[in-house]
Amino acid sequence: MYKFAVFGNPVQHSLSPTIHNLFARQCDLSVQYDAIECTLSAFAITVRDFFLCGGHGANVTLPFKEHAFALANTVSSAARLAGAANTLCRSDDRTLFAENTDGLGLIRDLTTTQGLNLTHCRILLLGAGGAARGVLGPLMQATTHPVTLVNRTLAKAKDVAAHFSRVGKVITRSYAELADDHYDVIINATSASLSSTLPALPDTLSCRNALVYDMMYSKKPTIFMQWAKNQGASVVCDGLGMLLEQAAESFYLWTQHRPEVLAVRRQLLHPSRPL
Ligand code: NDP
């Protein structure tokens, strides 16, 4: 039996156990997937214990992604670029390997599920925390335009832009400076929706014909998704697709089985239907 877990704080709300159990059923694998909540000071020892006691793979969520990166013995290029990891596993020599599948998950959801060609898209990314760092590199690589990054604490956005300058140019702006701008894709990687608040977006920021994406997922449209609809967005999505895609990539890393994400998405949205 495979032993997996997600580490976070808080973590009880996480959909990851449900998603990975559905992946396991679909791939006919026996899996135990736990949600483990711990404090920051106990994170390293709790993760080490999990792997010492036979854990095969772990997901890491808020607020531990940077710590997971620091804890690993080896890291992927995506994790190195992000400076954060959402996936851990044991290498053959029993050392800890860190990966970041958030960027790939978002790009897959945008291009495969939403059918978007990002090549000529002007992209606005809100937030400069772990999630933004995870997706910024892949977004920069997907479009020919510089990505615009805005954050409540502007200095943090500037630090992130400097870190990513080896990949390309990132334009940093304050929220007020977005007035009258127009983007093809707007991605909310802030945690504002978690507390049902909106970032300080100017009323004159147009979303006309844009795809607007909130990385947060919930049963009802988030406050940010409602704002985007009112601003004229043509497509508005939550982060469920990204969550599924990044989870599928972790599952593949751990088991070498690639689940069929669309079937699991349908199952999550309509649990009474067969998988
Ligand atoms: P962090 O705590 O690392 O970063 C939070 C970010 O949100 C910071 O940039 C912070 O700005 C900003 N922020 C918080 N509150 C506000 C506010 N009221 N107005 C404007 N900005 C605000 O969190 P993560 O980056 O790890 O996660 C961000 C979101 O992404 C969460 O909702 C998380 O659930 C979601 N997520 C979804 C995934 C998916 O697969 N769908 C994967 C990963 C994350 P400042 O620096 O000024 O404090």
C-alpha cells in the first residue's frame, strides 16, 4: 500500500485526500492519504518521521512550501526557480526530493481545460507568495509578453521580479497603477478570497474579453470571480482545475500512474455518478 499525506496549517479543509483517493481508485492502487496539521517548528521533524515510518510521498500546502524546499536534499528545476515545493518524495538513496507542480498544474488547466493559447497573452498575476512564485516561471515561459506582477506589499513583488530576472522581464506595479490597464489573463494568486476580501483593484481595470482565474476554489463563485464577471470577463474560473492537475502530477511522480483528471473532476462535482 502507498502511504501519502498532505502537510499544512490549517489542512482539514484540503481536498487533496479526496482527490488522491479518487486517483487511486481510478488507477486500481491501494493508497492511504492523510491530512497532517503541524506547527512551523514541528514541520521538519513531522515530515522526517512520516518518511521514516514508510511514507512514499507528501504534498505540502500553506504555509510550508518554502520550508519543504529548504528541507529537501535535492530539488527539481521548477522547485529551485520557485524557491518553494508542493511535493516531496523519497529518492532511491532514501534522501528527500522536492518538486513544484503548481506551475505545470495551472498551465495545463489554462491550456487543456480552458483551451487557451497563452503565446501572445498579456498576463497579470496578483500576489507574491508561494503560489505566485510557483506559477510565475511557467507563465513567463508560456507567453512572449513580460508578465505583470502586483502585490499589496510592493517590495515583495520587486524581490520576486528580481529573483525571476534570469527567466525574463517581470513588470511590477502597485494596485493603484493598474487603473485603465487591460490584460488577456488575470490570475489571483493572493489568499484574499480565503477571507472573502478583494485585493485593492481599481474600478477602471477592465476585464473585457479576459480570462480571469482565482486560484482559490470553493463551491460558490468567490468574491474575486464575482468582481471579474462584473468587470466584463469572458471566462471566469476557480482553482479546482489547477488543484487537480498539480495533484495528478504529484501522483504520477510517486506512482508512475497518470490519472485521468477530467473523470475525477466530474466525480468531485457529481459524487453520485460512477467514476
Ligand atoms: P501566501 O500566504 O504565501 O501568500 C499570500 C499572498 O496573498 C501574498 O502575496 C499577500 O500579500 C496576498 N494577500 C493576502 N491577503 C490579501 C489582501 N486582502 N489583498 C491583497 N493581497 C493579499 O499564500 P499562497 O501563495 O501559498 O496561496 C495563495 C492562494 O492560492 C491561496 O488562496 C491558496 O489556497 C491558493 N492556491 C491554490 C492552488 C491550487 O492548486 N488551486 C495551489 C496553491 C495555492 P502580502 O505579501 O502583501 O502579504
